[in-house]
Amino acid sequence: MSYFLTQLANGLSYGLILGLIAVGFVIVFTSTGVLNFAHGSVLLTGAYLVAVLQDPIGFWAAVLVGIAGAALLGVLINAVLVRNLAEANPGTAAILMLGVDILLLTELTRRIGNRVLPIGAPWGADVVTFGGITLPTSRAIAAGLAVVVFGVLWFLFARTGAGVAMRAAAADGDTASLMGIRLTRTGAAGWALAGALAAIAGIFLASFPSPGIAPTLALTAFAAIPAWVLGGFDSVVGAIVGGLIIGVVTALAVGYESDLHFLGRGLGEVVPYAVMILVLLVRPSGLFGRQEAVRV
Amino acid sequence: MPDPILIVDDLAVAYDGAVQALRGVSLRVDTGSVVAVLGSNGAGKTTLLRAISRSLGSVGGAVTAGTIRFEGEDLARRDTSWVVRAGLVQAPEGRRIFRDLTVEENLRAGGYTVRDAAARKEASERVYDLFPILAERRSQRGGLLSGGQQQMLAMGRALMTSPKLLLLDEPSLGLAPQLVEQIGDIIAQIHAQGTSVLLIEQNAAMGLRVADRAYVLEVGAVTAEGSSAELSATDDIRDRYLGVGTSEPAPTAPGEERAETTTGLQRSSTARAQQLRVEDLTVRFGGITALSDVSFTVEAGTIHALIGPNGAGKSTCINVLGGAYRATSGTVHYGDAVLSALPSHRIADLGVARTFQNISLSLEASVEDNLLVGRHRLMRTGTVSQALRLPRARREERAEREAVRRIAALLGIEDLLDRSVHTLSYGDRKRVEMGRALAAEPTLLLLDEPVAGMTHGESTVMADAIRAVQQELGLSVLLVEHDMPFVMGLAERVTVLDFGKHIAEGTPQDVQRDPEVLRAYLGTAAA
Amino acid sequence: MKHRTRTTLALAGTIALLAACSTEDPDAGGGGGSAEGDVETGSGVTDDTITVGMLTDLSGPFAAGAAVQVTQTQAFYDRLNEEGGVCGRDVEVEVQDHGYDPQRAVSLYRSMAPNIVALQQVLGGPTSAAVLPLAEADGMYLGGHGWAGVALEYENAQIPGTTYSIEGANAVDYLVDELGLAEGDKIGVVYFVGDYGSNSLEGAQHAAEERGLEIVPQEITPRDTDLSAQVSALQQAGVSGVILAAAPAQLASLAGVMASQGMDVPIVGNTPTFGPSLLETTAGPALLENFYTVTSIAPYSLDEPGVEEARELYEAADPDGELGWEVPLASAQARLLTTALERACEEGDLTPEGVVAAMRQTSDLDTEGLFATPLDYTEVTEPPTRTVYVSRASADAPGGLEVLGTVEGPSAQSYTFG
């Protein structure tokens, strides 16, 4: 039983981190209509900044720089590339983002090499134990922080003028601009927010039980794509729930692989996509995809 | 003469660098006045408003000549955001409220440019005073409001910045007669509070009632202007926009008189219209009961209207018939088939076609392509032979294009076949949508507000077209519409809904005399 | 400090690359067969130079380690040339960067093949798998393409040491003979799916059968850097030891998570699993406690003349460079190739085919400790040795590994190829 609970706790905490990444995908998509395939390298950039700066300026200062750096990188990508696209074609933008991803990733890979850069977080390799469940401290903190971040996001989107403006712009940009809302600003804000969330996720993904920053970290962002898709492309809540589902299902699939060996090895790789496909078969617009509530 | 707040001088606008939408348009709005712009669909009214609010860019339009001055300031180099901050706000056509946002959040978004929290609070208090129903529903999602409430929200949202000049694009569109009157009163009230208003209205009676001055826009140019009183007295205006004297037409025996509009439409199958029986239909969304035990029958080959105030459940009913919503209880029979148990594509296979209140067309595709999509159900050749352009497929394609052309001619949109839909006005899009439904050669046609946003003259053309296809294809028509002259002149039977309940049924004459209907729906306008 | 190291490293790699490019001689391929001293020559050999190739990864995932090897190789040949070169000629290295892209590796091979007499190294599993068949058709010596068993099908392939499967078998033998595992125990194998990890798993599975143990396999990909779920599963299965055929990031996670879950069992890794930078991560203490590695090539810190010489060369060439098994490996590969070139020269056939033939005549090559035993290349289908070094993580040893000894266990001996 405690084995199951441990795997469940692992899955939930990992799922919350995936949720942070998936929410970034959603926000960029709703604010600028771009499928941001460069999200992984933005994440890696944020985490990389933390890893190289934590020695000279201290971990917490490095965290701030990392988050700000990733946010800024997002804003730059949006300002320099996305906004200048002649045609707002989602396909073109997505392919452009793939290109950006390859460029950033090549440069970061060159800098990181085949070493593993420690993130230098104060929680190190500590673990917490409660009720027979052992969870890395970093994961426990990540889970708590993710919940706080989601709370802050809720407050931002539901209670502040800027957040409501972003939602309005996402729902109907044309009309929102008639209200004086500048779409360039809501777009930039979306990219910045997504970058910051990615950096936070990156810090925890590079923390124990992972050893540190390695170029493969960028690929983890792709693990959040099934979460994003099954939650419904444009739903923040869907991204969070999707992240939790993928996290838990992956952890359980790996944890019980020996009992599921008739399905073959390497289940953890396949299961997220299988779940995504199953969900989409039943609900083609994802769990929380926009379904117009119309009553006239 | 009072100071003008807005001067438009010799304005020209083109779309995609080619389609000339406005030519040499000049108009002025004096401070503290209400100015109405009348005109048929495609005349360029919305284009004019977009040019003033600097929002042409997003629809591919550009000012090619002329100037717009707001309080003496040339707007040529200004963007929407600046214009809003300067005190000029547009409430867009079709309400365009943010459906997933609550009423309160919609207003918040409207007041985005107001930095001062106290001023924002004051503005929202004013809006709630003006529209008490919005205060009641402040935490409800915008998409759940009725059409009238949505229009109020759209206006309230625009008022959040306390604008000096308010641009209103078709505020009465799709509203029941009673509500149209109410919107008119509200405009007068907004005006009384010191806001100047530039109003676009297809409901010329309402427009002229609230406006001090009016302009008539036709095919991109101003053809008449003057005080509202002057214009109301003009014969031409009365004929084309007010429809005075034709509001009570006896349903003309259509057969003989309309013979000359024969269009050569022929069914490519032997499908025949069937009787549509709606029995004890109930639909609930969460806690809201949209329809409650509604029963009525549409006889094969007749035109049947469903009327009632906004929020009465008319669209819900159409949506159930078309398969978009599931009935909570009750059944719908079409001939022997049980519609309420089928998914929407199976319903389409039975020969049921529909149009939508909120038009759903492929915006980038041409009108012709949109109509051809409607033919898809009837095409015989497979995708492969079409892709290979085999002779049989080419022959069929020619035949299909010819059929589409005839439908377009019938609806008066023949000249628009090559245009892409996003360049069309609301009314023209309605006609394209109707054409697409007809292209499928249905035996039962469900029309959701087919003449919303059309002038009197245009709705007459539409009525003729509906009658003609009904005769030639022998189909049944069930329509939802607020335009009473249109309904009364066209329908053979009318069912009236109110708050999801069936309150009256009968011939148009019977229904119009029913006191219940007068109270709930028609108000004083039809009395 | 770390940052500076990295910059220097990258710089060193770049310089080495530039140097290699600048020595490219457009006429190198035109040597022809009319050489002095009755030596027949072919591509890559002129009257005064012998050009050898390196197809490596200077811009992809293995760029850092590859740069170390390029530096070391260059230093090796510089010294060799000072001492008179081979066959009266200087040896020059042409370095090309395939970026770990097999497609690019193939086209680079095509373009460099006419200019070289042998390929000292193609770095990476998929890249060498792509180039091997082409090189075989050309009769071109191809070295150091990783340690996967598939290489044993090729006449022209030079395996530096032994295969991953032999490493895996030896790992099981070591766990049983030295680390206290017994018949009936379970061993977890966490491996990258593909020619590297799967090959190691095969060896471990053979050994487990032989010794009466049970293998609990856990397949992962390079993307998995959090092995919590895998560790929990291994713990649940009750394994008494773990074999890892992956990369440093996976090792750090595995060791860290195992420690955090109180799983105090040994981890034995294949050659590519360890990197000295791991000891600075949070997994450092756990690695020092439980990590062992079985390697064909000697660890950096081994006190044997061949390794000492390699260290000395490297520290002169790049005083701030990262220390690791790449250094002895590059020296060893350069040495193997030099030996083959010298023998080919003696035989009077300094053509690519002559070099391959010379390699295949080498039956008892002493590498002064760079490999655990003398190497025997005479059997194509046999690895040159079945003995590996066993080392454990150490905070004091340069390169982070301290050598415990050599192993050639019974299962490693009984493992058959094919």
C-alpha cells in the first residue's frame, strides 16, 4: 500500500510540475495563437541560468535571474519572431518555433556539454517521510509551490484588470482591442508568464531526484505536451488536470511495469500518449477545451 | 452650430487593397447628439465604424483617402488603444461579448483603460443602474445571458470608459420587438447623460426615433442625409427602410404570383418532406430549464414559425432538432425517424438542414466554396476520382457549380460568389448560410433568424426566396425570427414560446390577437 | 571557476578543430603508389605525411568529451611527430564534426575518405553504425565507435577493449564474487534502449543465468533524468544490486534516489555512465558510497605507464581541461592506430587495406595499462579482450575514479557472440 502511495505521491508532484509547463503552453497559445515548440529550450535556458549563477551570486538570486531571463527570452521570441510573421498562420509559427528550439538547444548543449550542472538548491537530496510515504523534499516543495503558483494565476486571471484583459484578448482579440486592450501587450505578458513558469518548472526538474541541468531537460517539456492536449489546448485548468493525470499515470505505469510486462517494457514513454489518445477519442476537444455555452 | 465631436471627411476604404468598401464618405457628429447611419447590408456601415475606431487592420481593410477627426485630432496615426483612451469607444456588431467571462469580468475588460479604481467602480455602478438585470447576473458567464442581456452587456462594456462618443453597431440585431424598443430607450438615456452616439441600425424606425440626424449609406457612399424628421418623411426612405404600410400583408397565395421567380431548382433525389412532431420536449442545462414540455407539429411542406422573446428557448429548440443539443426528455419524430436519438450527421442524412443564429461559415473560403460544401452530401463521385479529376468527377463538378449558381441567384448573392466570406457584411453572410443549407437539398429546413440584420427591402427578397424554394422543392421550413412583418407574411402556422413554455399556437392572425402573446412578446409595437 | 574551465575547453576544442582544418592538404589524396622505400601507399599518404581521420561530435550532445579527445589525440601525434613520426612521415589528423547526426556523418565520411588512410575514431553508436558498412566496403580501418557487440561483424572495426555485453557480464560476476550477492538474488538493470544499453543487458542476462540470479530490467531513454519511479519499482522487486547502462545524468538520479529511499545496494555502471562532475551534484555522497564501474579503458587515475604518459600529455596540452576516461581512451586509440600504421609500413603496404590487415595481425599488443590485458585483434568475431577494469567513485582520485583491480569473470568468459 505504501508502495502505491509513494508512487502516487511521486506522480502527483511530477504532475504538478508538468502542469506548470503545460499552463505555459496554454497561455502562449491563447494569448498569441502559437503552438510554442520552443518552450523546452526556454525552460532549459531558465534552469541553465540558475545553475551557472548559483555559485557566484547565490541560489535565490540566481533563481530570480533565471525566472526573469526565461520570461525575457519568451518576450523576445514573441517580439522578434512571432509578431513579425507576415501571416498569422499557426502552422508557420509552430514550425518557426521548432527552428528556434533547435537553435537554442544547440547553443545550450554546446555550453553544457555532456556534464551535469548541479542546480545548487538548498534542499539538496533531502527527503521527507510522512505516513509511510517517502518523497524528495524538492518534489514536496515543488508541489506546494505549484499549488501556490496556480493560486496566484487564478487571482491574476480572475481578479486583476490585466488578467481579465488577457482572458478577454484570448477569447476575442478583435473585440478586446476595441476596449483599448493592446494585443501586443497581452501577447508579451503571455510569453513572459509562460517563460517564468517554465523556469520554475525547470529548476525543480533539475533538482533531486534529477541530478542537475543536462540538455535532455528540454525534452521534458515535450512530456507536458500530452498534458496540454488532453486538457484542451486553451484551458489553464485543463493543463493542470492534464499534468496531474499524465504524472500519476506515468509513475504508476513505470512503478508497476513488472506487473504489466505483457504490455512490453518502456511503458513510461508510451503511456502519456496512449492516455492522451484515449481522452481525445472520447472528448475530441480535450477535457476542458472550449465548449461554447450558448443560450438564447 | 454646436461643436462637432467627430468629422469624417471624404473617406475611402478598401479591403485587401482591392475591394472598395467606402468612397468619399463625409459625415459629422455634433457634441451631445445622436447620429444614425442607415443602409442595406454591404453598404459599408460597419466599415465606416471600424475606420473611425481604427480597427480596420484586423479585417484586412485600410483607409485609402480622406481624414477622420475626433475632437479636432486627426486619427490617421492613432491606434485603437489611443482612440479608446481619448474617449471614443465602439460596441461591435453581433454583441461579441466574452462568453467565458462573467458579466463583471466583461465590464472589467471594458474598463481596462481606466487606471483609477474609484473611477472604474463608479462607471460600473452607472452601468448597473442603467441595466439592473446585469447587476443581478454579475457573476454569471456572459455566454449564458439571453440575446437582449448580451446586447446590454455589450453596451455596458463600452460605457465602462465613460466615453465621449459611443459607436453602436446594430444594437437591435436579433432582438424581439419589445427589446428593440427598450434598447432605443437606453440609447436615449445614454445620450441624456451627455454621451454622443453614432448609431448603425438596420431597424430604421428605431434608429430614426432616437437619432437627431441620420445618413443613408448605399454601396459605399452617402446618398441622403438630414434630420431624422426630414428623412422619415421621405418616400424613398419609407419604402426601403421603414416598410411602412406593408407590415400586415395577407399571405399572398404564392403559387401563381411567384411563378416568374422559378429558378430551375430540382431535387436530385426523390426525398419528400415528412411531418415533424415535437412531443413533450424538455431541455435543461445545469439548473436552467430552457424548454419545458413543448409540443408542436410541423406538417409536411409547410412554413412554420417559432417566435417568442429572447431567452424563450427558440434556438435551443432548433438546436435539439438539428442534433446539436440532447433532449433531457421528450421525443422528436421526423416521419418515422426519431431525431432526438440521432447524432447531427445522421440527422443531416435524413434531409434536415439548418442555419445558425451566429453564422458559422468558413471565413477564408469563397462564397461558392461555402455553398459547394453544402452539396457534399449529394455528391456521387468519391474523393479519389475528384482528386484525379476523372471525367465523371469533372462533369459532376460542373453540374454542382451550376446548381450552386442557381441557388445564389435565388438569394441575390450571385455577384458575391467569388468573394471570400470574411469580406461580406452580416446580412450577406446570412444569405450565404441560407444558401449553403439549401444546397444540401433538404426536406426540412431549420432557419435561425434568417433576416436578422436585414433592411425591410432585403427581408422581402429573403421571404420571396424562402417561399420559392419551399414551393419548388416541396420542403418544410421551421423558422425562428423576430421580424414580425416577415413572420406574419410568410408563415402558415406560428408557435409562441415564452420562458421555455408553449404559450400559444395558431395562424399568424390568431396569434397576433392573442392577449398572452401581446403581453409577453409583441408589446406596443404590434398593438 | 567552472565557467572558465568550460570556456577554455570549448576554446581548446575550437582551436584543435581549426588546426586540424588548416592542415588539410588538398593534395593529400594524390600520393599514389610510387613511394620511397618500397612502401605501397594509397589514399591519405604522401611522401612526408600520413593523414588519419576523426569523425567526432563537437556540436552535439557529446561535444565536451569529444573536445577532450581531440585535444589529446592532437597532443599524441604532435609528440609522435617530434620523435620522428611513422614510416618516415608526419601523422596529421583531419577532424570533422558530425554533431551526432548519422546523415551528416555519412556525407562527411564520403568527403574525407579519399584524403585519409584510416579513421581513428567515429564517435557515437548511431553515427558509427551508419559509417561502418561504408568503411568496410572501402576497406577502411575504423576505430573507437563505442563498445557495442554489433561491431564484431566487421573486419575493419577496431574495438578499443571489449564490448558492453562483456562489461555487463563482468558486472554481474563482480557483484557475485566481490560484493556479496548470492544465487537467487535479483539484480536491476536500468538501461537505454538501443545498441548500447540493450547490449549491456544481454551480457548481464547471460551472466545471471550462468550464476543463478534474476534480472529485473527497467528500460529508460536519455530523456529520463528522474528515476524515482524506476527506483521504487526496483526496491519493490527487492534487488540486491543495480547495473546501469545509461549516461551520467541517469546515474546521478539513480544513486540519489536510491540513497533517499534507503536503498543501500551497489550500482555498477558501464563505461559511459560516469563523469567526474557528478561528484559535485547532490548525488555525490551516494556515489562515493555505492558506485562501481566496469570499463574497458583505464580510468584517468590509474598508475600504469601508459596512463601516466597520457595524463602528462593532456595536462601539458590543456592544464585546465576536464579529467576523465576520454584522455586515456584517446591516447589508447592513437596508439592502436600508430601500431597498425607501423606494422603496415613494415609490411610495405601503407594503403587503407594494408592498415586493416596490419591491425588484424596484431595478436598480443601491450598498451602499458591503457587496457587491462594485451589486446588480440586476430579474430574478427572475438573482442580483443574480455577483461575490464573495476573502479569505484573517489573524491580524491583525479577524474573521480579509483581503480580496484581487473575482472574477467566466468560468465564473461563463457559469453558467446553471434
